[in-house]
Amino acid sequence: MPDSLKQELWWLALCAAAALVLGALFGHPVILLLVVMTGYSLWLLFRIYEIFSWVETGADRRRTPPTVGVMNDIVRVLHAEKKYSLKQKNKYRRSLAQFNTLAEKLPDGSVVLDEQRQIVWSNPAAESLLNINSQRDHGQRIDNLLRHPTFQELLATEDPDVEIELPSPMGAEITLGIRNVPAGRGMSVLIARDVTQRVKVRDMRKAFVADVSHELRTPLTVIQGYLELLQEDETLDAETQQGLDHVLKQSQRMHHIVEDLLQLSKMEGNPLADNEGDKIIAAAMIETIVTGLQRGMGKNHEFELDIEPTLCILGSESEIYGAFNNLIVNAVKYTNEESHIYIGWRTDDQGRAVFTVQDDGPGIEPRHLPRLSERFYRVDHGRSRERGGTGLGLAIVKHSAQRHGGQLLIDSTPGKGSVFSVEFPPTRVSHT
């Protein structure tokens, strides 16, 4: 028991004893005891009121009310709490000042949003990139200031890895890369950076690839024509004929690469509108691809078709055909004869249309999976060239899926096989 409490109890006991003794002398001990206890209680209430008023006015140490006993301990604890609180406030104030200094120097625009998407804070870079001023626009809804449809979709996502590209409100010549990063409790941080140079380089690369591919197409066609004519010359010896066959094969491969590059340049970064495209009966398309393979390179494979016959997709028929054909042909190319290939075309529980090709081939090591859809990336260079691949097939599948608002998913286990899936959004789904 604290000494102050003991002292308080002794004073209380002494007052009670004195009241009883005096009360006994005058013949009213109980009444006098009640009077003394009431007075003591009123005195305590007055001291409590003094301390309460002192705390309400800031608990200034120079104006500390006179106290004894337990009240003195309470005042001492309040002094200690105030000292600790001031220390913590100063610490947080310094941290906040450091954060503000750093945030103001960031080259990327940063905007803090609350759960209502209202602007809480922004740095100077946000004004130069997004035309958002922290003082002027405080409390404004961000979607009232930036009204682009793609930006509205970004706000609905909670994936910090998703970045969209939009023209800056400060000028269409500036392109911004914008992310929405969740910050907990419904808040988020909008981060915008200038990606104009990156976009220019990408557009230059695309234009260069498209131009070079166009320029190569004509001479390759001429070369192939002359090689085919030379092949018909019966006077050529076997060695020369073999050399011509090899050159023709390589020129044909180059022609396929050029065609694939041209197709990629048309698709890349050019999404279709939701209502753009034809209604494609995918079931018939898949059956046509499989039937053709069963008569040729896949005649010894076992195909299992799991197709929803009425399921259709809205889009570009040539691109969808190319994507489906690439995945099915790859499954045949990279598996042994008599391998089992599952082909699915169904809607999932979220209303998406999903095309799946699953094989029981050798599988792919996990380290290769993130890069499989890159241009010219090969798991086994020698084997891929031997089987006639251009190294662009999965890149075409990925960009075709993205152009239709979907995505390519790859899963594989070495020794057990691979699963390639293309998911299309419900907005692309239709039925016959």
C-alpha cells in the first residue's frame, strides 16, 4: 500500500475517532461522525475539482494546486504523463516534418486519399503533374478532378502493381504512369510519375519493328520465290538440293517471324472496345484446329475436348484463332506422341470465358514461367528451333488476350505437364 494512501487512511481514522469522542461528550456521536465525514468528503470533492480545472486549463506546472496524500500522488502522475506526452508529440512532430520534407522533394506526384476518395494531402510534384494543390484541393474528391474512365477503373482496384498510363492534365504531351497503393483503413496513396520518355521509346521500338518487318516482307517473298524455282531444277545434284531445302526452310521461318512481328505490332497497346468485334463461335474454331492436327502432326496424340458448345466470344476472329491455335500446336509440339492433351472452353463461376490447354508433357521449371510470354524467350533454344518455333507464339497469345481485356495464365510442374489458360472478361462473353 502506498505511503500516501496510508497517510490518508490515518487522517480519516483520526477524524472519525475525534468525532466519536467529541460526539460522546455531547451525547450525539453518530451525528457528529456524519458531519465530520460529510465535511471530509466535501473537502475531497473540492480538491478533485481543483485538479480537474487545472488539467482542463493545460496542467501548467507553475499553477499546480496545493495537494496532500493521494491527491499529491495523482498530481505527480499527471505531471509525468504530460511530460511523456509532450516528448512523444515532439517526436511525432519531428518525424512528420522529416516526412514532409522528403515527400516534397519526391519527383513523383503523391496524393493521399481517404476512404471517400477525398484529397487529404499532396506534394508539390502532384501540382506539376496532376494539377492538384494540397491547400486548394483539400477535401475534393479525386474522381471529380481526374475524370478519365481508365482512372475510375484504377480507383476500384486494390492492386499496387497495376499501373495505368494517362495524359497529364497539364498537357497531352506529358504521359503519366499512375498507381493506387492501399494504405490501410480505407485510405490509399496515388502515385504519379512522368513516363513520357518511356512511352516514346516504346513507340519508337514498335514503329521500328513494324517498319523493318514491312521492309523485310517483300525481299523475303522474292527470295522464297526464286528458291522454289531453283528447287524444281532437276539438274541439281543431291548436295545442292539439300542446301536449297535448308535455305528455303530458313527463309520460310524468317517469313513467319516477320508475319508474327507485324501481328504483334498491330495488337500491342491497342485494346478493343467492349462492343468491338464479331460474335465468334469458338467451339467450331477449336474443333477445326484439333481436326487439322489429328490429320497431321498430332495424329498420334489423344485429345480430350471439354467444350461448352453455345459459349461464344466477341472480338477479332483472326486473333482468337491465332491464340487458340498457338496454344494447341505448342501442346502437340512439346509433348511426346500418344500424350494426352485436354482442351477446355467453359465459363467459370465469375462469368468469364476460359480457354484451357493442359498436357502431360515434361513440364517447365518455375524460373522460366514469368518470362515465357516474352518475345523470343526460349526454355530450350535448340529444341525450339528444331521444332520450327519463332519464339513469338506466347507473346501473340498474351497480347491477343490483353487486347480482348483478358489475360494469359501459365502453370507448370516439371515432370507432370503444363496448363495454359486464357481468361476473357464477362463483357466479352456471349451465347448462341
